[in-house]
Amino acid sequence: MNFPTLNGPYTLEGLITGIHLRSKRSPYLIAIDGRGGSGKSTLASIIHAACPGSAIVHMDDFHFPSSQSIQLPPSQKQIGADYDWKRLFLQVLQPLSEGMEARYQRYDWDKDAFLQTYCRKRLLNYRNTPFLFFNTSIVSKI
């Protein structure tokens, strides 16, 4: 599988090799960006399968309920304005970066509310495991 990058075409095998080389140093974040239906989930699943112990977190789980969202047309909002960046940092990024378990409530799009159960994520091999984070263009804010 080939995909374009700023430095020319890249193979999936090359990507996985690069991940394994970087993961020997410390845990790190991989943000996957793209439009709806562009293959973000598929790519994250492939990387996750090739990197045992990695964790995947979906940015959709950090969307504000509509009662907390900025009530403006999308063209008048900053990118990522409807996402709870503080909760993402405190409940996921900070704990995982410290080798601890991340624990957070997922957002239910159908109910426009947070689920009552908590999702748990842990990097099984803290020192050399990627942390996969993806969704839409908002990942560029990380």
C-alpha cells in the first residue's frame, strides 16, 4: 500500500518500520488526519495490529454535547472548537505520557451525551509504544 506524503510516496511497510525505529526511544503520539471516509480508522487499525500494546483514541469521544458547543456556523468557529481539549489532555494524554492508565467517558452522538461507562486505555509497553490518536482535521491542533 502506497500513500502520498510531503516527501513523496511512502509505503505502509516503510511507515511501520519508521514507527518501530522511533518507538525504541520513548512513547509517542501518532495523529492521523483526514476527511470522513478517507481511511483513518483503517490505517489506525493496521498500525495498531503491527504495534502490540499501542492504544487508539478517537477524537469523537471528546466532542462537547450540543448544550456546551459554540452556537455559531462552522465557518465562524475555530477548528476543533466543539471538542474538549482540556479533558483530552487531563484524562488521556497526561496519564498515558506518565505510564498510567487513561480513563475517560465517551461521547454518544445519538444521545448527545456522555456514556455512563468509562473507556480505559493503557500502553502495554510504556517505553516503546506508539499512541494512535485520530479523527478529522482537528488533530492538527495537538
